[in-house]
Amino acid sequence: MRVIVINSGSSSIKYETFDLNGLSSASKGILERVGTPDSRLKHRWLSSSGTWKEIVETRPVADHREGFSFIFEVSSRAQSGSMETEVFAVGHRVVHGGEKFREPVIIDDTVLRTIEELIPLAPLHNPANVRGIKVMQDLLPRVRQVAVFDTAFHQTMPPMAFHYALPYDLYQSAGVRRYGFHGSSHQYVAKEASRYLGIPFDKLNLITLHLGNGASATAIEKGKSVDTSMGLTPLEGLIMGTRCGDLDPAVHFYLARKTGRSFEEIEDILNRESGLTGICGTNDMRDIQSRANGGDAQAALALEMFCYRVKKYIGAYYAALGSVDAIVFTGGIGENSAIVRNKSCEGLAGIGIIPDVRRNNAADNGVREIQAENSRVKILVIPTDEEREIAKQTIEVIEIENRKDSTIGDTMSSHKEHNDRK
Ligand code: ADP
């Protein structure tokens, strides 16, 4: 039996399958450019000889339904046995769960309706997530589908952290508050840190830094998220590949008045043309580093700005937590860029955060410590695995439900026995 994890985006579908037994990855892939004549599927699978194999195919794919059929067809051709047989459950990444979902849930009509109602809060993401759920429900009608929300882990934030200082009515009438995202990633690396450090999760204080194309920081107190850098949408907080992060809200009005741009155009600038791209023309940290090394001033500025923003959040979350066991770097940049890790921790010796140059530069890709001997706070690098976290949570929800069913079953049969005896 296996669990399929689906991350259904507006123009792409990412997926991974895990064997229920031991949760090892069996296959994974990405279908890009959905809705175009040259949709490209890259499918990888673990062959019977234990090596990963890859197939790449391009064809017209009109919509998500055709996309999933394409994935199933290619996977069944590649593997002996198709992906859609022996499925224990499907776990869907859903970006926005609002205040309604604090935990993953098995999807029924009410859950699906609620995810649809949350579309105004995540117009770019939730519609594509819903599309993925509906197609999978049609393709695998007897398999349970679970929604795992990016926002759920952050639902433990206290009101002082999640409110904006706006008229309170806007929270009550329009749900304007901070929600936070990347929850599965922060939760996954936090649990890995707990295991690695041998400190129970509910006793652990961490600052987790997910630095990829999207980037966010989270303050975790005793295993619970108490603050995070993304807000109502994934635009707030750290500087990202193409998103600006924190900004004076007056910039929007000023830009509208000064340049005559519409709100949609400004939204587009802040989401797609800003961040690292806005400063130096690319969102690829590898290019930025090598350009900065070669003396490119714009690239050097982008790098400095990125790290300075991370450092400010480390300081803020240190203050929020009071004591910190470890800082965790993850995501494509956090896991791979020694320069970013070093610069983000520069000058923090006063609060006990001191990276070690040799450890930080060592080429390694597992869970590792990179702090100096005299660093009070541990600095960890932990590869994230959101898909595995979604698979784990999907299985847990279904097991809980199965236990409930069997308890109800037991209660009903003991009632029946009781009544039969009467
Ligand atoms: P996404 O948010 O799209 O999942 P990733 O977590 O894969 O993104 O992170 C992508 C970022 O990681 C890119 O900026 C990329 O340049 C950066 N990155 C990947 N490998 C390295 C590396 N070896 N050194 C520096 N940056 C890297």
C-alpha cells in the first residue's frame, strides 16, 4: 500500500508516493505548464534494482484532469504496476486553512466547501488545490483524501502575534490577521531537530528559517509556533526570490498615486518582480553569490539585504522566545548556502549565536551542526521534506479516524450484545 502526496498548483502538479511500510519514497515527479500544448512531465521512480530512474515526456495537457491522467499513464508505464492501485490515502497540500483548520482533515463535502470559501484569502493557491482534490476524488473515488494545510501549524500563535494593528472589525468581518505559511516544512524540521538533539518536542525552543524561493522564519516555543514572518498572505516577512517581504504599507498608495498603476499591477510587482529579482534581476541564489563574488554591486546588495532581513528576524524571535535551543536553516538556500548562513548569524555572538567557519563550509547534506564550540545556541542545517510530513500527517489522521470507527464499532456491538442479552 502507498500514500500519494499531491501539491496541485495553478500551472503545475507536484507529487510523490510513499510506501506505507517505513514511509520510503517510491516515486515522485512534476508536471509543468499545465494548460499549454507543451506540458512537461518529469517522473522519477525507484526501480527494483534500487536505483532511481527518470522519464521526461512532453504533450498537450488542457487541464488538471488530463494532467493527472498523464501522470498515472506515464507512471504505470514506467513502473510495473500503476500508481493508482494499492493506494491507502491521498494527502493534499492546501495552502490556506484560515482559522477553520488547526489540524489536517479527511476531506468530505463540508471540508471542500470550506476550502473553497477560503479562496479570497489565497486566490492564487486554493483554487488549484481544490482542482487537484476534485480530480483525485473522481479518479480514486474509494480512496480517502486528506487536506494538510500550510497554515495549520501556526494556528497556535497568540493573539498579540497574529493580529494586525488595524480596526478590530476588519479581523471580525474580513478575517484580516496573520496566518503564516510553510507550516509543514517548519513542523518537519522542528521534529527532526527534536530527534537530533534528543530534546522532547514539547520542551524545545527553536527559530526555524525556511529559505527557498519563498522564505519564512518561525519562532517555536515548546513545540508550538508562537510567531512567524508570513502574514495574511505569503508576501510578508523575509526577502524572497520575487517577493518583497516586509514593506511600509504606504508604498502601495504612493505607487498608485505617483505612477498611476492599478492595485493588480502593484500586487504583481510586489509578488513577482521584487525580492532578489527586484534588486539584481535574478532569484537564483547560486548566480547571485557568484556574481557578488565577481564584484557585481547589485548582486552583492541583494545578498546583503537578504541576510540582513534574516538576521533581524533571528533577533526578534530570540526576544520573543527568551531562550533558544537551536536555530534551524532549511530550504534550497538554507540547506546549501554557507555564505547566507554565515552572514545571517554575523554579529550575533552577544546573544550566544556563533557559527563555525569550517563546519559551516563543510560539504555535507544530512542533518548537521555548524555552531562554534563556544556558541550557546546550536545552529543546525536540516533538509526539509514537506511531502514526507504531509504523508505522515495523512496517515495519522486516517489512523485516528480508524480508531474512532473501531471504538464506535465496539460500542455498537457491545450495545447490541447488551440488548440481545436483555
Ligand atoms: P522553492 O521555494 O521553489 O521550493 P527551493 O527551496 O528549491 O525553492 O530553493 C531555491 C533556491 O535555493 C534558489 O534561490 C537556488 O538558487 C537556491 N540554491 C539551491 N542550491 C544552492 C546552492 N548550492 N547554493 C546556494 N543557493 C542554492
